[in-house]
Amino acid sequence: RDQVSHRFKRDEQSWQPEDAELKVDSLKVSDLVFAIESLDATGLEAGDVDLARLGLAPSRVRVTARDASGAELGWLELGDPDPERGLAARSSAGPEVWRVENKLAEDVPLGSDAFRNSFSEKPAKPALPSSPVDPPVAPAP
């Protein structure tokens, strides 16, 4: 799996990537933070858990929260989605592996391709001409 890392900081009104070359939709980052803050487990994996089988070794995605000084506050890892049981997940809060709804992947991209496809700021559409333009006229037969 791709091991890609992106860091964001919150300024007065929006999320900004630390990498100035990275152009992202700040609202998508806000949605990601909200989705994680409001996350509820739908199940718990019992017994010895094979992390690789669940997509947690390595994880599909790891989200780490840091304070203003850069100290780690905690992390959340997401594994492979299961159509019936949901996404495998674990966190810095403890050793448990639990399940969350697959729809979390709508707000938390499960890989670098998903990140690029949903978080990248879309290029601005070209401006429309300020004066009306006559459509081309087909030659008469």
C-alpha cells in the first residue's frame, strides 16, 4: 500500500495543507474531522485478531491528531471494508479492533487514489465570455 502522509493545520477559517503545493478542498478536510469526531462503533472483533486480514497491517489509512506544538494526541486506523460488517478500525485509545460503518469512507479516503479523487481542489472552470457570442452557423445546403 502507498505510504503517503499529508498534514493540515487549521487557520482562522479553513484547513490548510503544510505542503503549499498540495491543493485541497478545505470543506472535505472539515468533513473528515467531523466524521471522526462523531464516529460510533457498530461492532467489536473478539479474540485474537489477524490485523493483516482486516487490512490493518498495514492500515489503509491512519489519521493522527496533533496539538499546536506537534505532539500526538491520538490516532485512528482504518482497514478494509466488509459489505456486511463494516470497516475494521483501531485507535490509540486501546488494543481493541472494532467495526464502523462503511459509509465513513465517503469522508475519510481509504488510500492515496481516493484522497486525490475526492480531496483535491478541482481546477477553476474557465470564465464565460462577458459578451454573448453567436453560435456558428452551418453552411446552407
